[in-house]
Amino acid sequence: MPLDQAVSSPRFHHQWLPDRIMIEKETLDTNTILALKAMGHNFHRVTSIAKVKAIHVLPDGKLHGAADPRNTDDDAKGY
């Protein structure tokens, strides 16, 4: 997956205490959520879980930065 796409993808996080799965919009499909609920998992919908900044060092040594679009006032830089 390209770095920009990975940083922009919806996220989920399983929290131990309280025991719940936090999910962003369009993270898991309905069938997956229903199957996990049937196993006893609890869900909590959130707007955003984390703001990610990533820098990929390319084979030629150049840097490619990707900033999470959920955080509109920030970016990723490398030098």
C-alpha cells in the first residue's frame, strides 16, 4: 500500500480497559462488526483515533513524507 494511502486509511484500536474496539467511520464492514459483536466485543465509534505522520526512506535515499489528512494543520517533513 502506498504510504499516503496507508496514513489516510481508517483505523481501529482494541482497548483493554475499558474492553472495547474503537472504530473510525468505514473501518470495518457490517458483517465483520456483527461477527465480532456475536463473540462479545463492544464497539465505540470515534471521529479520529490518531494523527499519523510518516517518512519513507526510498531506495535512492530520498525521503517521502505523508501527513494524516485528519489533522489539517500539520504535515510530515524530513531533511
